Amino acid sequence: MKGGRSVTGMTGMKEQRWAEKTACPADKKFWKRLGAWIMTGICTASLLGGCAGTAVSSKTGSGESGQPAAASSAPASEAEPSGRKICGSFIQPWLVENWTQERWDTEIQMMAEAGMQYIILQSVVDFTYDTEQDRGKDPAAYPLKSRLALYPSSLPELEGVNNGVDSLKECLEACKKYGLQAIIGPVSDNRWWLYGWGVPETPAGSTDIVNDSYMTVWTRENADVSNRIASEITALYGKDYGGQIYAWYYNNEVWNIDVACAGTDGGVYARILSNSLNLSLRHYSAITPGMPMLISSFCNPTMAGTAAQTGKMWEDIFALTEFREGDIFSPQDSFGNNTSMDLDEWTAAYKKAVDTKPGLILWSNNENFRQGGAVARVDEFIRRQVDVTAKYAEANICFSWNHYYSPLEKNPGYNAAYLDYVKNGKLDAEPPSKPVLTADGLTVSLNSEDNIGICGVRIYRNKETNLVESIQCRDSGGDGTRLTRLTLDFPGTYFISTYDFCGNESDKTEITVEE
């Protein structure tokens, strides 16, 4: 909560915390960038093939007419999936800081088996400041609480911070083994979340908001340390792993800022944010010419700005930025905490904004979590998110296969169902078997089988349409323990079914339970 308003981007998940492709690039853009990488000694492996979406053309995100491909007339729950696959996943540093090389190898190999090409390191350096108390927005007023670095750095700010494990090298080594590439976010600084609440504040005696505001001071500081980290990474890993570094990630998650969306800030945010982006873009052009930069904003539709207003905000920012051909705008679909959102409307607005910036590419960052840290069923994720945004986006990435679908983190059934979709081009449609139930007082044991696995249980009371509880597994230590042995609240007649990781529901079994 900031100023009484909630904002949740990718950093909002661990679970719900602040500090919580795809059609491949079009051929012309790819070859232009490849030439630049070769000239600088940081060349990439082949990017073409394996991830192409089938719903739209990869260049325009349109049908043959040049207009956005029409949505299926069938309901989302019934429409045949397009076959579009996820080509990359974000991963956060807290999850990986103690991984071994073996764990990296296993994780990256599984991503490759699922058809992914990119792992997006949300940040390789984290600075966490004490921002719980309002200290007037001056970034220098907030004390540093902790630092994290995924690689051994010689920068003064990071000397001695690394825990002795070169996680970045281990990630790049695994990528080299299994054919993935990394998109690297240099630094995360939680003071970013101090700004964006009304027109930026300035020190006493200054009226130049764009150049002197506390937000401007922070963005300059942030860009400086981010750029020095990027330079160090290039020097340390460019020779041996240049082919595994695909792009840079701009870590600061811009959202639909109220005054900017309403157009009441006099264009201040567009100028401050574009200045921040340009500091990074210029540096990346100097140290890794031709290598793209990716930015992934989010929106909170309950807080500020309609889809059209948010799109206009981005048009204003794009007009002032120095984005190059091949840079990537990949907004979070923000569906994880807002499942009633009209993703067609929002993604169309993003596409309209991107089209105002020649050379800029639109991807979509689809969220496979739900409120409270729950995991999205694979059918909902594909049909309601990936397929909708794929009509406009050239590529689809996600937050996060690693956190929510990896069998090393959550129930293996999520990945198994997604892998089945990748291999067959369609979602599994076979329902689980009708459960066999045994009651011992209010405790019911059940047995049901599925070709991939049981994801959850639905409990109906007194009549088959009166759903009173739905239990979905997360992992073996969570709700999954309740899937085979249920304790009911009251005696009575119940109808119990199971469902799988693609939402297919079994027939219901009736049972009467007593005290």
C-alpha cells in the first residue's frame, strides 16, 4: 500500500510483496541485429524457428488483411487454442541465489523441452532500502537494508556482497548447454516504488520538476549504477558467453500513473521516464550495439487510467525515447490479480501505442499466477491470456514458468499439462475418472485418476449445482495434501468431483457424511 492505493507488478509476487517469444523477431530485424552483434564479438545463436505463433503473422500481429486477427466467436472456455507458446520466463534473484550448477542445468533443460528460448533474469543485483517510513522522497534519506549480487562484482557498491556463488555464470553456462539465451536486468532498487504517486516532489527552492525532482535524482542514480553493472557484465562474460546474452532488461516497472493517464501532469512523467530510458538505451548502444532492451510495464485497472488513457501515456513516453529497431515493449497483462480485465482492449491499446514508434516490437508478458500466490490452470492461462494477447503481440513471455510451473517449485502436473500442450498443439481434453469416496465421519477419502494428474477437488453440498469449496493444489506441501483426504464442515449430502490441470472435470460422486 502506497498512499492508500495498491500497485502490483511482477515485484508484487513473493507471494504478494513489493520486493515481488513467441513469434521470433521478423527476419529483417533479426539479420540487422545479428550483424551488429558479430561486429562487437557478442553474437547470438539462431533465434529463428521453434516458437512461432500460429494465430497471426509474426511481423504485424495481424491477419492477411493487415487488420488484427479476429477473435474466435466461441467462448474463451471452448475456443480451440491457437498453438501460440511461451518463449521465455522471468525469474527473480531471491529464488536462484543459492542454486547449484546442477539445478541451473535441470531448470534450463526443462525450459528448453517446453520450447522456450529465453530466461529473463529480472535483476542480478538487488538493493533493498528501508522505505516503510516516509522520509520526504529524497532518495538519500532512505537507509540501505540489504544487498544481493548474483555474480562477483568489483564495483564499490557491491564489493564483498556476492555469497561466493557465481549464479550468473552458472545460468549462462546452462544456457550454452541447452540452447537458451538470457535477458539480463542489471539492478533492482525498491526506492523506485516511492515515486509515481501524484506529481513528483522537488527540494525546497526548486520548481524544475523534470530536472530537479527527487524522482529525477533517483532515476539518474539508478541509471548510473545499472549502466556500470551492465558494463562489468559485458567485460566479465561477453567473451565466453556473448552468444547466450540476448538483451538487457529495464528493471523499473512503470505502471499507469494516475496524473499521467489523466493528462494533468503537464507531460512531466513522460519526460522523466523517457530521460531514464534514454540513459540506459544510450549506454547499451555504446557497449553492445544492436542488442535489444526489453521493458515490461504493468497496469492496475482499479487505480488509474483506462486502456486508452494508458496507451496514450505510453505514446507520450515513446515520442521522447530513443528506442532502436528491435527494442521490445512487453507489458505485463496484469491478469493475475485482475482476472476480469478485458485483455483484448488493453493489448490493442498497447499495440496502437507501439505502432507510433517505428522499429519497436510488442510482446506480451502473461502472468500464470493468481491472487494469494495461487497457480493459474493451464487452460485458463492459454485461452484467456496467451491467445487473447497473441492477436496483437509478436511474442509471448511469462511471469513465471520458473516460479509457478516448474516441477521443482510447484506440483509437476502444471508443467506436465503445459508440456502436453506444447507437444500436441492443443489442450488436454480427457477428464479424470469419477472419484471413489469413503467417509469416516466428516473425513472423506477419495481416489481419482487422470492421464496427466489431478489438480483439484470441487465440493458441492445438498445439490450438484451448489459449489461450496474448490481446492486447487499448489505443491506437495500446500493444498495438495487435501486432495485425497477432505475434512468437511457439516454432516449432510455431498457431491464431489475432481478436475485436472486443464480444467477438465470428472463426473460427481454422491456421498452422505455423518458426525
